[in-house]
Amino acid sequence: MSIKLEHINYVYSEGTAYEKHALKDVSLEIPHGEFVGIIGHTGSGKSTLIQHLNGLIKATSGALYYNGENIYGENYNLRELRNQVGLVFQYPEHQLFETDVLTDVCFGPKNLGLPQEEVEKRVNHALKQIHIEHLRDKQIYKMSGGEKKMASIATILAMTPDIILMDEPSAALDPQNRRNLIRVLNEFSYLKLIASHDLDFVWDTCDRTILLSEGRIVCDGDTREILSDRKLLEAHGLELPLSLYRK
């Protein structure tokens, strides 16, 4: 499994007074098995980029390849792409729409037309993976922000995607759930990509880091090297991760 972007540009509200060039000539390739972090100051284009990777947003220009096939090609099956490339949104409220956790986590597998036995197997496994079995019957409106975040992650894990994308995965998590999520993500062997302002989370999980600024890739390389470069980070409004001082 791989994702490749070639000269991706994206313009919000093109041709209007509110036009904004959010991504500028972004080219990169992410092979199977890599764990990649996308970092950058607020407004750098992190969320916009990650939402391109499962076709939620279509580039203004450029090409995006999934396993060698351009997803902007005629008759490309975007529904199938989204079954294989799971996206966890920054805000759980954008992902959770049923009344309780169990119903929400069941929705994806059921929508795939899977037998009830397989649906239950996937759901139970997803809840167990991130240690939220105790929340299975809890109503969404009674949950904390961190609980909602973990439930939204479970809805994607139950789909058993080949690639998992996460926008600000550590937001609203307490230390225990944060540790659980780091452990779970580090156990997965498939392609993983997160957009995050939490450089400690990136330090603890990602092999490779891409720094964005004003919609452009500033650098792309080893996580330890990039996150240890004080001058580079400060030049783009970021600070060294605390993890660096705990080595």
C-alpha cells in the first residue's frame, strides 16, 4: 500500500474575495509500513493535506495516487478508497452521529455489508484494542471529550483499513488514553499518518516527519532529526518537544 502526491495545489474559495492557497505544489510519497507525522503552525495546511489522502477534499490541481492509481481518474471508486483509507477527524463530533458507542462502531462494518458475526467480531476487537470495552453501551452525549475521541478512533479501527489517517489524535486525551493510543498505533504495521501540533506525540510514534509552512513542505525526514532542530522549529512557530529533555 502506498500514497503518492504529485504537485498538489489546493485553493479555498477560488475566484472569490476569500480565496486562499492552502496547499502549494506538494509532492511526496509514503510507502507501506511507514508512520508519518505532519507538523506545522496553525494554518500551515496540515488538516487540508490529510483530508486529501482519502479523497474527502479534491485538489485544485495535481495528481494523487493510491497503489499506483490516480484517484482523480475517471470512474475511480472513491467509496472503496474510503473503506481502505480511514480518517479520524480532529473533532469527534464530526464522526459520531449515533446515540451510543456500540451502534456507532457497528455502523461502518454494517455499511460494508458484512455478516453480523463478522461485524460483532470487528467491533469487539476495536473496542478491546483501545481499552474502551466499558464504554460500549454509553450514550455519546454523556461522554467526555477524551472518551469521544477514543470512540471515534474505534469506529475507524472496526473498518480494518489498510491506511489510517488521524487529525490531532492526542487532542482531549488524558495521559492514560494517550499512552494506550501510542501503544496501539505502534503495534500496527500498516501505513499510518497523523497531523498534529503535539510534537511529543509525534516524537513517541512517528518514524518520519513532514514540516509544513504556508501550504508548502519545508522539510521531510527523520523525526528525531527534525524535532531536535531548535532553530528550524522556532523559525516556524514551534517548540522543541518535552520528550527531547527526557532522553
